[in-house]
Amino acid sequence: MSTRHPPTTDTLDRLKQAAGPGGFTEDQALIAPHLREWRDRFVGRTPLLLRPATTGAVARIVTICNETRTPIVPQGGNTGLVGGQIPSADGTEILLSLARMKNVRGIDASAGTLTAEAGCILDDIRKLADSNDRLFPLSLASGGSATIGGLLSTNAGGTAVLAYGNMRDLALGIEAVLPNGQVWNGLRALRKDNTGYDLKNLLIGAEGTLGIITAAVLKLSPRPREMATAILSVENVEAALLLLNRLRDAGLFVTSFELMSGTGLDFVLRHIPGTRRPVSQPAPWHVLVEISLFAAAAAEAARQELVAAAGLPGVTDGAIAQSQAQRQEFWRLRDAMSEAQKPEGASIKHDVSVPVSAIPSFINEASGAVCNLVKGARPVPFGHLGDGNIHFNISQPEGADPSGFLARLPEINAVVHDMVHRYGGSISAEHGLGQAKVDEITRYKSPVEIEAMRAIRRALDPNAIMNPGKVVRV
């Protein structure tokens, strides 16, 4: 394998020319926001930030990087949580932002497709779909800054996966620049294409290690006429799971089913201005339920099911949103779960998945194990109960030293992730591996699987220029 080389002055000049007018900056003050992950876990350096505006410019840049063995790190909206978008701290890697590639190349509402470039913002795409009486269902808290390219590269999930799938399920085709600089035009608006290896799904979720996604054909869905949204209090996670099954067995199209711990909700009410408790009393657990309605006649039936659900065993209280404003208030409580942990001090976060039926046992067992390990630790589990993805976060004990708590991260991770593995789960449900879990994953994937991943990476990127040190080491 070829050795990595830091960029020479000549290489930097060639890259700047390839990026085109307005396509680069060396101003470290302008580069700085791109070098830091929002939780401050990963901070990097780069001599040059490239901001190409076209796929052709990206191809020219990657061709030069491949010829000169210059490592390159692609970045979308910089909302990733595992450092996949952050260059190394040694300052040898070029950073390439796709933020200027914001063109919507076309929308076909009748066929249910929208073709967008990698720099398009998720919320903008959702609004455009809505204006064409269609739905792009991916929804997550960072939707105002997350980009289509980054979401595809990390195979993002969000709050509607149980109904619509993750980003891999929402893309029909992609365009990408491969590590040798060639452009692969896979922008096919096909629901079926069984013609060999699936390059699209190989690149989606690869976190920029196998190529740079520059555009995609996105799948649109019918837009619901109305949403029935409620927050219900439950005594335990088992009751929440029974509630989910009851609603689905009733034939309702449950779009989201989000679990929130009472501790997490208390953090939100304490630290996020303008929030208020949606039910009359505190409870150990709450679920945010959203049901999509495609006919006006179904609205009352859905509300009646939610009212009936409030009387189920283990369900202690509930509130149904009476307006769009109240629906947004409910979602603000859920979306602020991570934000509200910051004022409580240091936190150790896990993005894990286990089989849905195992979630109650996993949460109970993992919470007990962590609290035995760190006295006074405060588990704050929340997330996508409907698809098995729980953000198993732990806030430091009250009044503890943040640095001392964070020093326990390796042993806490080992306890939680070993337990996830025993349950047949994954240590990264939707955030990816990035640089945070690039070494840890070798503990949980078999040697056969790791070597297959390395072989694929070596085959497509023999000069090891694409986002080095992420996903799997070669």
C-alpha cells in the first residue's frame, strides 16, 4: 500500500485551481468551525478547506489527491457525532465541504422522486416535497443543518424509521466521485434494478471512505392529510412496548414511537426555555406517539385509539396534541433531549440497537450495571423504541468532576457495548463508526467481516486517500 504524504505547496495550488472561483479558503478563522465536532470530542487541523460547487470540480480535486497521495476528508453539515467528518489533528488532510452543492436537479411528484445535490439541507428538501404535496419522511433534530450528502454517507435514521426506513431505504440512486476521481452516475429513479452488485448501497453508509456522494435521487411518499400526536406516561418500558403493539395491531400507521425517560424530560424542562410538562404528573417514562392519517375520516378513529390507550395497564397519563403548535411543543421536548444534558455536566453517550422485544431488559440491565460501576450516575435512555434504536446516555453524578467522569468512558463503553453484543445488537445504530468506534468495532465484528470490509476499501481506494482512520483501518 502507498504511503500517505502531506500536501506540498504545488499540490495545494493545484487543488485550489481545481476547486474553481470561490471554491477554497486558507483562512483559519473561516476553517475553524469545520474542524470541531459539536460535542468537542474531536478537533482537527487542515491547511486548506475546499468548497467545490460542481461534481466536476469534486472529480478534479479527488483526481489530484489520488495522484499525489493526499488524504481528503469530505464533510456535509458537520452534524455527525462520531468524528467521521473531522480531519486528523496532524494537519496533513485536506477538508472538502459539499455545502455549495445545493441544486435541486429535478422533482417528479407523480413518480415520487426528487433529485438533489449533496449540500442540500434536509429541512429545505422536506419543505420542497411538502410544497409538491409529497413527503420526504426523514426527520431528525439536526434537520436545519444536516445535508443530504452527509445523511447518505452515514445512512441516517431519525424518528420515522419504523414506518419509512433509514436513508438507505429513501434513496433510489446516487451520483458519486470514486477514489480515482471517476464520476459514477447512478442517478436511476428505479424501484427495481437487479443487475449485479449494489454500488449504491455500498457507498451509502460508508462515511466517505469509498467515495464522495455528490447527488441522489430521493424517494418521496404520499403526504399525510393530518397527524395524530400524543405523549403518554408509562410505568415502565414493558408497558411502552405493549402500547406500541396495541396501536399497530389496531391498524394505525404509527410513524414515530419515541421513548423518553422521566429524568431526560426533567432535564429538558429545567434547561430548555419555553418548554412545559405535557402531562399532569412526573412519570418514570414517557412515549411520544405520532400516527399518520391519509383520510379525514381516520382522524377521529385514531384519536379514540389514543384515548383508549391511556387506559391500558401501565399507562398512567396522556395528552393529545390539539393543534399544530402543540404538536411542535411535544416534538421540542423529544428533540431537546441531547441538548438538555449539556447543562447537567459531562455525559457519556451510546447509540445502540437491540431487537425491539429486548429493549426493556436491556435498558434495565444496562442501567443497573452502569450505576453499580459509577455511584450516582444518571442514565438517560431515550430514542426510537419502534425500531430498536436507543440512545443510552449517562449523565455524570450530580456535583462530580466532569473530567473524572469522562475518564471512565472506556470501562463504561465496554460494559454497555458488551451487553449490547450479548443481546445480538449493534454498537452503532445510526450515527456510524467514524473515528470514535473505528478500533472498538473490531471487538464486536468477526475477523471475517472486518477483513471483508478492509478488502473492499483496499480495492476501491488502493492509495488510502479517502477519509483515512474512519470506519475500518487498512
